[in-house]
Amino acid sequence: MEALIVYYSKNGTTRKFAEAIAYQVKKRVDHIKIKSIEEVSLQDVIHCDLLYLGCQTSDMFIFNQKLGAPWVDFVSKLPVLENKTTVLFTTYRLTTGSVFRKMKELLAPKGFNVIGCMKSRNGNFDYFSNGVLRYSLYNLVSSQISNLNVFEPSRELVMEPA
């Protein structure tokens, strides 16, 4: 199992939150990578089992929330990855406003399966984010188990009723 945390951070708060997510994920997942959108490769995104994708929320007005242009550019270059399990995250000053909706709108045509959203005002983990993180890791483990080959006894081993 491999998790990848990709972030865009202008002032460092989103990077701090990405590192806090990585610290929690590292306790439960074998392989984890944390990279900024400038460092990550397309192969990293394609080969991960669970993707955490984040950016900061810009603008302080609720109805005018914007995604960083570098993040939008990064997402626009991603290929269609049907059912790529993804958790979105953001940092904010006053509110997240419509940022998660905008992030989902950009990822939807590419087939990403967004299973949760995490937010932080100061880059630290909170109770809600911890719940989303636990759910995402549970989802990852359960999908890995369901992909295993299940033992099916041959006809000779099946007992017939008397």
C-alpha cells in the first residue's frame, strides 16, 4: 500500500498541514511520499493507492474563494484516473467557502473518487480531520483486502448434505 500527499503551499501553512497528515498516515501505511506540486511526478500519482491532494484557500470573502493558479494548472495536466481514491485538504484564514466544491469540479471529469475533505486553519490536525483520515485509511485497507484472491475449495472438498 502506498499513500501520496501532494500539496500547493504559498505561505507554508498547507505544507505544515501536509506534514501533519503524513505523520498520521505514516503510522498506518507501509509506504508514504509527501511532495509539493512542483516535485511530484505523474508516475507518483498514477502508482499510489491513496492520494491526498491539497492547496490553500485564497481570498477572505466566502463567495470569492479561489484555488491557487499553480494547483489548478497541476490538476489540469493530470490524466483521467478512474476511481483514484482521493482525499482533499485545504488551509484557510476565515472559512473554506466553496473551495472543496471547486476542487471536486476540477477532478470529476478525470474520474477521481473523492472520499473526504480535511481542513485546517493553522496547519494542525483537528478532530474532524482525524475522522476523515481514519476513514480514508480504512477504505484503503478494505479495498486491498477485497482485491486478494479468496480461497475457493474444489468440488471434491465440499461436503454434501446427508
